[in-house]
Amino acid sequence: MSELAGNRAQKAARLTLGLLLLGLALAVIAMLSLATGARAIPLENVWTALVAFDPNATEHRIIWDLRMPRTVVGLMVGAALGLAGAVLQGATRNPLADPSILGIHAGAALAVVLGVAVLGMTQLSTYAWMAFAGAGAAMLVVYSVASLGREGATPVKLALAGAAITAVLHSIINAILLTSPRTLDEIRFWQVGSLSGRSMDIALQVAPFLAVGMILALGTARLLDGLSMGDDVARALGQRIGLSRGMAGLAAVILAGASTAAAGPIAFVGLTVPHVARAITGPGYRWILPYSMLLAPILLLGADVLGRVIAPPGEVQVGIVTAFLGAPFFIALVRRRKLAAL
Amino acid sequence: MSVVSDASRIIAVRHSAATRRRNVLLGLALALLAAFALALYLGDYPVPASGIVQSLLSPVTGLADRSVDFIVLQVRLPRAILAVLSGASFALAGIIFQTLLRNPLASPDIIGVAHGASAAAVFCIIILGWSGLAVSFGAFGGAVLTALAIYFLAWRNGVTAFRVVLIGIGMAAMLAAVISYLFTRARLNEVQQAMAWLVGSLNAARPGDSIVLAGAMLVLIPLMIGLVRALDAMELGDDTARALGAPVELTRLGLMLVAVGFAAFATAAVGPVGFVAFVSGPLARSLLKGAGRGFAQAALVGALVMLVSDLLAQHLLPTVQLPVGVVTGACGALFLLWLLMASGRSGRVN
């Protein structure tokens, strides 16, 4: 018994150390994100800009006015996507759950298109709210459509319902975009998912939502562990299944909606990161959730930095880079034998 | 005694199934004929029914009225024929995929084949500056390459429906990212041109499109019939089929290629018109109520859906001609909800 407790303490110590290392890696990536771009800035100058800001130095201005908001939004969105993916996968007991697969992004896109085309919105900060509402509505529809039927929301049914609803929403989006060139022009830059041109205002605007969502999500760890034993066992242990799922779903929608509002639809981060986290920590959402929360911004900021340097003088939007990093990972995952075992 | 009565009952059931198949086929054919006549009749330029008949017969009779002949033979007829052919092709592609993957949601417009065609076409329009027939070639290539990629990525000691569907969805997401990226790299008018292609439309129907598509169908349909015979064994499940000596993988690959051919040729002709492939098979089967697999019926349903959707798209709004893809998309949404609610009652999705 004491040996077991000792093992557990050892594991906890190891995983805590891992978390610290990830935090360190994240700090390094964030520094790189401040240093990289059309004008490369040496790391020591980045450091001076952070500790001793000089408003007359051009490099300092670039860092504080352009790259700092971008990096902050990247950190927030990354953490939100990672957590949202992990919570969705846990709550649905589905290894393929992800905001883009489940149609959340298409819902946000339709809402934004409507906002631009019908309500005449032109500011990123105003149509962020539309994205938020659309994401929530789409998630609700997809999940309720998929849980019809006796066996409930199985992985294939959820994925297909998500894909089908996405296709439906896109055909409506297309109809609007065809008749309104102005909307098309506005939307095509939002649609890819990008961190560039984000101001500190946007970060401040979505920060309260992300904070609430993160607290809620981290609070569901115990509930998700219960759900992972199967509904019957969880119920026998006295857990309220519906309430747990509802709380986890709410956390996921807040996180995914807020991140889509801030950066547009970014695919595959929420899908891939929880699997990496699970591979490191083993089962148990008490560890999977914080690991996902740190790993995802590393991936997102890393992809953003990569996107800034691979196609000079322009840059490739982060949503494209993550799709191209994420899709092969997804396919490899599907090819693995024990997919549905979660 | 009981053996005899069982046998006669089986014969009776078979007979009633055959009757139902024939009745459904006949009903659909009549509906299609009516819609076709309506497609020739309706339009901004009023032509009386007698004028349409006369114009249709003019190659034989030699009676010509140049303006009416132009409207009927050069505008409305090619459009209606292309609608019928492309609708039937999409439907056959859809029902083959749905039958092979045993899931009504697994049609080529959802599991990535249409996305491959779209990404290739957008690449041709925006990067290569192509238009017209060249874009169709590009789309064809994109559809075939994507389908092959999905198949081979899903291969692991054989192919399971589950893996094909999910890998198709993954590919679809990646190809969607390609399209979004290309959209940010182009001028607005190129993006508009690409968007118009992506929605799919019969507005620019030319006689040549129908000839290419009809030629492809003449090759693909006999191939399909041959391969579908082998399906009968496969319906019993992979192991049983293998035990009965059916070359399961080969049949499956062949049929998938045929389905991809249908989808690719139709997409090349009219663009990736959504949901026709998706709705036709399940609609035909719900009409048949279990009496047969319904390939022919599905093809007629697809043609009918396409033709009626195009009529709605042309005449629904007085001033604007909508592309047909918008109407089929909206119909698809309603159908999807119905399908999932029906499956909710019966507890399964097929």
C-alpha cells in the first residue's frame, strides 16, 4: 500500500517536473514569437524591450505594438483550443472530437458571414460576438443530432453529423458569399484562422470568457475521469452524468467559441494536442488537462512562427500551418488499431 | 406441406418486391419526364407547347423557326439533359459509396472526394489562371487523386469503412485549408470566379459537357452492373464473402473507382453540386422499403432532384438566377434532419 502511494507520489513529481519544463518551452517559443517576423530582432534586444521599454526605439515599438498582442492572443487561443479539445474528447468519450470536426467552426463562420452581410459589421472585435454565438449553436445541433438513436453519440456518428452539418452550413455560406462580394472580401481573411493583425483589445475582450472557460474546464477533470469509466459505472459511483456532460460541454463551447472569435477557425490543434498529452501522462484528466493547456500554445505559436518564416516576404496563416501539421497526425491516429478505446 | 407453403410465401414476397421495384421505377421515370417537359417549357421567353414539340422534331421534319429553335435546342435542352446526366451520376457515386461503406452519411461530397476536386479547381483558377474546360480537367484529376489517397491511407491489412470515412474527413479538412489559403492569395474577382465554380451551377451548360458525361456513363454503368453482382456476396460481410470465394478487396476497389469516376465526371461538368450524391440513395431506399438495393431508382431520384432543384434555382427569385448548388444544399439540410430523426426512432442509421 505504501509502495503504491510512493509510486503515485513519484509519478506526480515526474509529471509536475514535466509541466515546469513545458512552461519553460512555452516561454522560449513566446520569446521566439516576439523575435521572428519580417524584421528579425535579436533575442537580447527582445529582452531589453521587455524589461526596459524605450518608446523611441523602432524595434521596441514593433515588439510591443505588433508582436506582443499577437503572441498574447496566440497563447490564449492555444491554451483554449487545447483544453477545449481535451474536454470534448473526454465528455464525448470520443478520440476524434475537435471544434472543426464537430462543426463548431462552420457555425461560427456562418454567424460571422451573416454579421458582415446582413448587419454590415466591419470590425474584427464586433463579429467576434457572432462567432461566439454561432459556435455554440452549431455544437448544440451537432451533438443533439448525433445522440439520436439507441447507441447515442458514437465516434463515427458524431464525426459524420459534424461533417454533414458543416457541409450544410457551408452551402448556406456559399449562397451568401456569391451574392455579396463585399462579404466575400471580408470573410476570406478571417476564414483561414490567423493571429496577425490582432490588437490587445481583442485579447482583453475574450480574456474574461477564456478565464471562465478555463476554470470550468480544469474543474471538470474529476468528472471526466468518472465519465471515462463508462456511464453505468459513473452512475453507480453516484455521479450525475447529464450534469457532468453539460458542464464539460459548456466549458468546451466557451473556450472554442472565444478562441474562434479571437483567431478565426483553427483546425486540428484541439484534436491532436490531447493525444500527445495522453501519451505523456497516461489516462487521468487531472494531468491531461494542464498538459493540453501548455502543449497547445507551444504548437500554435510554433506554427505561427513557422508560418512567418517559410514564405518570405509574405506569411502563411497559422490555421494553414496547423492543418498541414495536424491532418497527417489525424490520419496516423485513425490508422492506429485501438481508436475508439478512450 | 409446410415446406410447400413456405416456398409459395417466399415466391409471393419476391413477387411483391419485384412489383414494388417496377412501380417505383415507373413512377420516378414519369416524374422525371414531367420535370423534363417543364424544364423545356418554363423560361423568360414564352414558347407554346406546340412550338417546343415542333422545335424538338425540327431535325427530322425540317420545319425551322430560328429563334424558338435557339431557345429550345441550344439553351433549355442542353441544360435539362446535363441536369439529368449529372444528377444520375452523382446519385450513383453516392449510393455506391453508401453501400460499400454501409453508412448513409458516407457520400463523396462529405468524405473528401468533392473537396479534392474543389481544391484542384481553385488551384487551376487562381494560380494557373485557367477557365472553362481546363478547370474541369483539373477538378477531375483532383477528385481521382484524392480518392486514391484516401483509399491507400485507409489501407491496413484491408480497408475498413470506418477508416475510409474518418480519413476522408481528415483529408477534407486539409483540402479546405488549401482552398482558404488560395483565397487569401488572390484578387477578389478571381476568388469570385472560384466561388461560383465551388457552388456548382448549370448556368453555363454546353452540349459538349453532356456528350463527355454521357460517354463516361456508357462505360461506367456496365462496369458498375458487373461489379454490383459481386456485391451480393459482399453484403453478407467480408468473412462470409471471402469464404464464398468473392475477391472482396478487388471488387471493392473496382467499385470505388467506378464511383469516383461518376463523381469526378459529374463534378467536372457542373462543379461540386452538394447533397445530390448524399440524398439520392437513402431516398430511393425509403421508397423501395427494403425491396432491392435501388441503384437504378437512386439514379432516377438524383436526376429528378437535380432537375427540380435547377428549376427552383432558375425561377424561385424573379430577378436572380441562383446556382443549383445553393438549392440542393438547402434541400440536403432538411433531408439530413429527417434522416437522423427517422434513424433516431429505429435506432440505426441505415
